[in-house]
Amino acid sequence: MGDRDKIIKVGSRKSELALIQTNHVIGRLKELYPEREFEIVTMSTKGDQILDKPLPKIGEKSLFTKELEIALEQSRVDFVVHSLKDMPTDLPDGMAIGAVLQREDPRDVVILHKKHKGKTLNTLPEKCVVGTSSLRRTAQIARNYPDLFIKDIRGNLNTRLRKLDEGELYSAIVLAKAGVVRMGWEGRIDQVLESSEMLYAVGQGALAVECRENDLSTLALLELLHHRPTVAKVVAERSFLNALGGGCSAPVAVASSLQNRQLSLTGAVWSLDGSQTISHTSRCRLHTDLNADDGEPPSKCPYREPRLFCGVSPGGVSPRDLFVAEKLGADLASMLIQQGALDIMSSAKKTIHSTAS
Ligand code: DPM
């Protein structure tokens, strides 16, 4: 049987969102390669199994990705679809992000209990409880809406929505718009939070496809899904997070944009209660206009060594531009570190671990 007849095995978590995302990627690949066949292999991860502890207290990287990566390593699957924001900036040895799909709206949204319909975070009564287990969201809500209470909420998106709707505890939950839209719940969105009041998580809103770094045929297959402007933005964001040494649970957030060739990155860190914060915006100029279709073909690129950029395979994006994007993120992190970012982050970490159950 030739390589082309091989059925491509795709690993996925079992949650509805994970399966929607996996099927979306397979759908795109089937359009590009109608002759190829795909088979989904589902598995559950530690993050799916431990539901009684707040995420930051489990304190482990790759919570939602490890089991899938082991299956990849053992070649039981050929690629795995993730939300990019769940992927650590340093992937396990031998793994690569072969495609980052076009980012959807990266902002966070508010979904309200029906008794608060028509309100916003600004107009909710004092002491209303907002459900989130994200330290990033917690810190920003505490800072901007000091009259609201924040309580942990766990479980997949279906579980969270049910806890909001059927319980009395939560008045609102804050979620990523991209996930809410993928679930088909756009009609439930009560408020979209501008990045000026709620910066988003590194990589939020973009899907990533992970495969083995040496699996050239899968990398070639995935390369066509790579969305070049998204790749430049998320490499800058991931490089920022990587230089700060923060895992996916640190109170760190970003916003980025790419206009013409100008890449702009805002990054911030908070103390857990939101009282201390450091943030800054930096810009750089890319060599290529990645928003235009006529970018420099990869064959002309002067850097011949294949290498990953915070885990992301360059695909059709010129490594020259990815070096620039990576430097933007790293330089922004150094600037925040000079202003005391690491102290703020380590005190946040201490607080989490001192209260660990
Ligand atoms: C990560 C965080 C959360 C997820 C932390 C953060 C949110 C946890 C919570 C790294 N992963 O955002 O500060 O709200 O308690 C997750 C979601 C999506 C991917 C759900 C969500 C869908 C959106 C996307 C969980 N991972 O954030 O509402 O693909 O970007």
C-alpha cells in the first residue's frame, strides 16, 4: 500500500468542542486533498479527568495535550488538532505545529444568567459572581470590576453553560468568543470584551495542528492550512510568553495586530488580585506583506536550516519574518521583566500554591 492510500489517523479529545475543531480541520483537508481518507481516534486527557480542582492548582503543563502527544510519538495517530492557546511554548521533543489556521475573533465574551439579561459587567449588581478558572480573566475582572466576585468554574463548555443556566451561584461566565461561536452559541453572547479592557490569552482563537517534526509527508499536507498573518502574530505572542517563562495558567495576556507589514504586540502581566500590572506595546516591521498573497516563496529564503519558531513550523512563511516576530515577543518580555514582571508573576504563583488543596 503506497503512502497516499494510507488512512490518516487524527487524535482528538472527546469534548464536543474538540470534535468540532477536529472535524473542521479534516473538512478543510478533504477539500484540498479529496483523495485522502481520515479517521478520528478519541482519547481523554488529564485535564478532562481532574474536574474537582481549579486548573492552576493542578499546576502541570500540557494538561490537555500530553496523552495525545504520547499517541503521536508512538505513531498511533498522525496529527492532533488543538486550540493553540492550550499548547505550551516548548513542545515535547520531536513535535511540531505543522499548521496554524486563520485566527477567529480572539476576544473574550460574557454570557449572563437569564435574570441579568441586558446587563454588562459594568452594570451587574455588586457582589454578583462571575465564573472563570483563568487567572488572566480573574486578574483583569478584579482590576476593572472590583465590585464583582469571581469564583472558579470547571468542566468543558457544555458543563459551564449548564452550571450558569441551571444554578443560582453564577451571574455570568467569561469565555473565549472563538469557542462559543464554534459551539454554535453565538446567540448567547451578551457582551464582547474589547481588548482594551480584557487582553486575551496567547494564541487564543487560533486552531493548531500538531504532528511529528520528522513526518515530512504530514507536514507537507498541513502546510496549505497555515495562515501566514496568523502565524506571524502567534509566533510573536508565544515568544513573549516563552521569554516570561509563564505556562498557560499564568496571569499573562496579549493583543496583537498586523497591518501592512507592521506587527504590533501588547503584552501584560498582573498580580492575582489585579492590583499590580505591567503592560507595554511594541511594534516591528516585517520583510514581507503577509496579508498579501504574493509573499516571498519559501525557496528564496536565505535560512536553510529547518527550525521551529516556538514550536511552529514556518511552512510557507519566510523564516526571516518569523525571526523578527520572535524577537518582538522576546524584547517585549525583557522590557516587562526589567520593570518587575517576574516578581509579580512569582507572587501570583506562590498565592496559588499556598492555597492548593
Ligand atoms: C487556557 C485558558 C483557558 C483555556 C486560560 C486563559 C480558560 C480557562 C477558564 C490556556 N485554556 O484563557 O486565560 O476559562 O476557566 C480553552 C477554551 C478554548 C481553548 C475555552 C475558553 C476555546 C477558545 C480557543 C480553555 N481552550 O477560553 O473559553 O480556541 O482559543
